[in-house]
Amino acid sequence: MVMSAPGTASVSSHALSRSAASPVFLDLRHSYATLLVSDGVPINDVAKVMGHEQTSTTLDRYTDSTRDRDRKVLASFAAFSLPPTEQ
């Protein structure tokens, strides 16, 4: 039980412990989705596991760019060559 000054709302210890645990759960959820995407799990499968109707929600909220993925993108871009143009 949390004591409060007269005239202010009190908060139960249950509510405090529940709100304190929420950031941990959300961090784990975020990390889990990021690891799934990094491991190459198709985004539609990740969205389904996360309970999202749209894959854009999963991509926008629960995935981060990783250094390895950034390197792969840069390597792909560097390896890409355009055919010579005819003049």
C-alpha cells in the first residue's frame, strides 16, 4: 500500500509493480521482433506472432536497423552496377 497526502489519489502497490514491469516486457517484445527479422523470418510471420494485422506496424514499431543489416545493404549497393549507357 502506498501512503498519500490528504486530498491526493493513492496508488496500490499492485498497480506500481504492474507498471514497473511493463517497460521490461515491452523491451523484450521489441528485442524479440528485431531478432526474428534479423534472422530472416519473413515479416508477415513476425507480424502474425506479434499480433499485428499489418506488417507495417511490425516494421515501424518493433524492428531496428542492425549494423549487420546496414553492412549488407551497403555491400549490395556497392556491388550494384548499371549497364553502360549507349551514346
